[in-house]
Amino acid sequence: MNKKPIIVSALLALTVLGGCSSYYRYHSEVKDDDLVEVSYEAVEQLLQNLKQPLPKGSLVVINSLVNVGDLGQSMPFGRIVSDQISSAMHRNGYRVMGMELPTEIFSKNEAGILELPEKTKEALDNVHANALVIGTYAAGRKNVYVSLRVVDIATQNIISTTDYSIPMGPDARVMALPPEPKQ
């Protein structure tokens, strides 16, 4: 009996099955993380990382997260994450206010130092806010990357930061990426 056709068939079958394995590995659907849980954990990190006290009951203004690739754009992802951050801050004993601030929160003064524009600082002072939570996100191929900052309004210093990523599952993809143009 000739063993050559059997060996060739076995090698061919292994090659085909190996190709299916790598196709499945690279094309299987990524699962979404629980975005609410991730946002609440991010707030816990922000509160643990505070470099100066932020007393409970302080007014914290939450600005919508913006797309780092287009600072003028806040997709549903940025808006829902900022809403979840607001909820988590409230649950932690802070007074919370959402405020639509300019997407370019800081501007450079004549000396080249980043500072809150006078109009923004005035609006924050008028409501007696103690801190401002700002953030950006960037949608990658496999993850959405988020960067959050807590800014002390009086000093304009960053007093806490946290960064995290979530898998680019179907929900994250719909919320973080602009809709594809219709043809």
C-alpha cells in the first residue's frame, strides 16, 4: 500500500484546519466590557489618586469626554462615559454638575503656560465649583483608550489622573466610532 497519498492528505487536512483556527482567532467577535462597571472603577481610581483633598459635598463639574483625534467631537461613547462618571461621583458623596465647556479646556497664556480661559474660569467660579473632571478617548483597532483628569479649579493643577482601555466590542464600536458614510 502506498502511504504517500495518505500523508499528503493528512498534511493537507492539517493545513486547512490550521487556517481555520487562525481565521477564527482573528475574526471572532470581541466581547464588550461592562462600561458602567469600568466607569465606576475609573472614578474609584481617580478618588484614590487624589494629590490633595477633595472634601465630600464639593461641587465637581463633569465635562463630556472628547475624541482625541477631533477635539470638537464627542461621540455617544464620550457622553455616556461622562454621565457614568457623574453618577459614580454622586454616589461617592460629591455634588455633580454637567457643563458644556469648550472642547479646548486649557489655552496658553502670553507666557506659554496652560490655563483655563477667563470665560471658562468665570463660569466655574459662578457655580462655586471645586473641581473639574475632563477626559479624552481614542478608538483603536482592538480597544478604546480613555484618559481622565481631575483639575482643581482654584489652582488649575491636575490633582488626579487615571487611564484605562476597554475592548472594542460591538457596543463600544458603535458608540466610539463615527457612523460609516451611506453609499
